[in-house]
Amino acid sequence: MMSMKKKRTIRLKDPRLRKARYELRTLLRLVWEKQISDLYDKIETIRDDDSLELDTKIQRKAQIDKQIEAIDFAYLHGPHGCRLCGDRDADLTYNPCNSTWFCESCYKSNQEFYKKNPHPEGLDWRELYP
């Protein structure tokens, strides 16, 4: 995974490009949801399989849990939509502190919140939301 070192906002003005971006983001969300759903179905199949020993069930479930975690991480840290509100049509801002993407409104809202309210772990808002 390529790591960006500073805040970055991706903006599109052309309505056709915005529509294409929205449709692509929607398609990626549907693929993500389908993959996760299929993996949870596999977990149910493993649970219902009486021919498997408990240790085997636990090992197979753990393997699937790792796959779910990897797919979730890839999707949730990509520029597919705002991490907070889920808006897939918005221009997104990358936050290097937590490697996630936010719409400009949510980014500014978080920034303002942490300016007024200290982070529970004592982190500086300028580092959290530069």
C-alpha cells in the first residue's frame, strides 16, 4: 500500500467525470458487500457442518476472518467514499494520520471538534487533522 505523507484533496468539476466516479465507487461498494457476504456465508456453512471437528472449524473460521479483515481494510482505507458519512459523490480529502478519506465537510467537522475538545489520548488536533 502506498502511503501518502500529507493531506490531499481530490476534486472533480466535470459533471460527467463526477458521475463516472460515483458509479465506479458504487460498483466497488457492491463488490465489497458481495465478497463480505459470501465469506460470512462460508462461516455459516462451517458452523453447520457436523462432519468437521471443532478444531478444524475454528481454524477455517480464523482463515476467513483474516480474509474479511484484509478486504475491509482495503475497502475502508481507499477513496471509495467518506469514512464517516459514506457519501460516494463527494470530493474526498485524505487524512495521513489514519490513512482514511473523508468528504471535506466531515474532515472540517472533525478538525473543528478536536480543536475544541482534546483527544482522549492527548493527541494534537494539528497532527490528527492537519
